[in-house]
Amino acid sequence: MAPEGYVEYKRREFCKDVKCPIQLELNKQTEGSPTYEQTRQKCGAACLYTTWQFHHWLIEKGYLILKPKASSEK
């Protein structure tokens, strides 16, 4: 849940924005179909982008990475 006044990152927003070729292929398929799931596996096994690229994209788009304070950290 996002704090008031903020929006959460939407699933695959980065992939769609950078026009990832795997995401473009997924857009042509029916979500949940065997072909879709097979294509989606490519993302988990061999993403074409790095964590660094994703992290910097988040910063450029104004996203904040938040973590709730643990109840023991008062």
C-alpha cells in the first residue's frame, strides 16, 4: 500500500517503458496462456536489463523505495 499522495509501481511498467522485446512479445499473447508463461520465463531466467538500469529508471521517474519500519525499531 502506497502512502497517501503516492502511487505504487505497476507491474512491468519499466519493461513497457523501455520497450523490452520480451515485453512486446508478451503484449501480443493472452496472459496466462502456455505461450505467455513460456515467454515470461525468459524474464526471470535472463532479463535483458540490469538491476542498475531498473534502479536508475525508478529514480528518473521519481519513484521512492520504501520499507516499513519493523515493530522492534521504534
